[in-house]
Amino acid sequence: AVVVEVKRVGDIAGVDQLLRYQERLDRDPQFAPTVGMFVAQLIKPQAKVYAESKGVACVEIDLDLLRGSVDPDLKLF
């Protein structure tokens, strides 16, 4: 199972939140072992180092680019 935490700005608190989710899911043999992925528009350098030291992949995304490729009529809000 892959646990994904999505934030606008990724900081250490977000990484800790992801690690707590992983810890919970890892208790269930159906999901264990989990893999963590931390996704944000901007990941602070300290958070990236911390996440990678815990085996969590970090991905920075450009929301404007992603939003630009979606038909506005398909949005929910």
C-alpha cells in the first residue's frame, strides 16, 4: 500500500503526519509494509531531508500546471 500525504507547503509536521498514518497501516498485515510519498507544491529542505531519512519519497508538483490541463467544466467546485 502507498500512503500519500498532500500539502501546499510541505514541512516536518506533514512528514510526521504521514509517518503516523504509515505506522497505523503497517499494523495491519493486509497493508504492511507501506510506502510513503510526501507531495507538495513546495517541500522545505529540512522536511525533505527528514522524509528521505525515513524512506519517504518526496514529490514537488506545480498545481497551476496541473489545473491548466483540466477542462474547467469538469471541476467539482
